[in-house]
Amino acid sequence: MRLDRALEQISEIHEHLARSTVYRGYRAAPAAISGMVAILAAIIQPRSLSSDPNAFVLYWTFVAIAAFLISVAGVVGNYLHDNDRNNRRRTFVVFGQLAPSLCAAVVTTVAFLSSEDKTAVAFLPGIWSLLYGLGLLASRPFLPRMIGWGALFYLLCGCFLLRRAALMGIAGLSPWEVALPFGLGQVLGAAILYWNLERRNHGQTSS
């Protein structure tokens, strides 16, 4: 009986440590809204942009900036009002894990826009999806474990889009190549955040 109790206590300690390492700054609602912004942007994008590689990339760059600001608005607010040094340090760590992928996406985008061969732009949606998926994988130790499924979704979308770009080239450029991976991916991430973090908090508060 004592051994069973000791094992149970060890299990409880491990669970407590796991919860304490999970970053809780991200919120489901902003993530879901950012995904809906991507889908809305695809709906209202003029068709003519798909035949203009530079305009297409610039349009989706501004959409990405807007969606990113929506996603991190809650994180910034929590950081500014949180006096816990550990929580604030964890915020830097999590963003530090994601930052290399975001920086790589920016550098790649600028390089493709600067290239005289605009057919290379067809590969950008796939590259964006791959890089964001890799960024999520890098952040996974500090996020709910199920976020790995979200990262896998982005990686699979990226592989598919790169293959599509290789076959169709610039003629296959479509707003849905960006909107579907990031729109559905953000909604999936929002569902994971709510199910693993916010739902539990609501349950504990109501009880």
C-alpha cells in the first residue's frame, strides 16, 4: 500500500511539474479570430492579385501581420500586467522558440520578391506553412502536447503546396493556398488551447 501511495504521489508531482512548464499566455479566442481573418482575406481578395506575384505576396504579408498582432495581443497584455518573473521569462522563451521560423519566413519572402524570376513566388505559401509548422514544433515543449498535431497539419500542408507549386507554377497561385492552411490551422490551435488549458480552468473555477 505504501508503495502504491508513493507511486501515486510521484505521478502527481510529475503532473504538477508538467503543468507548471506549459505556457498559458496564448488564448483560444485570438487564435481563432486570426484564423477567420485569413479565411475572410481569401474571400475578399481581388482575383487580379493572383496574376500579380508581387501584389499577391504584399497583400498576404499585411494579412499575416494583422493576424499575428491579433494572436499576440493577449500575450502582450498578460506580459505587461503579470508581475511574476517566471511567467514573464517563459514568455520570452516561447517567443524565442518561434522567432527563428518567423524571421526565416520574412527573409525568404523578401528574397523571393527581390528575385527577377517571379515564378518562385508560387513556392512561398508552402514555405510559409512549413516554417510555421517548424516553429510550432520548436515551441511544443512549452505548449500543450496536442499542439504537435497542429504542427503536423502545417507541415503536411506545406509539403502538399510545394508539390502543387512544382506542378502548376505561378498559374496555380491562389489565396486559398494561404487561407486554408493558416485559417484551419489557427482554428485547430484554438481548439487545442481551449480543450487543454482554458476548459480546465473554467472547470476548476466553477467547482
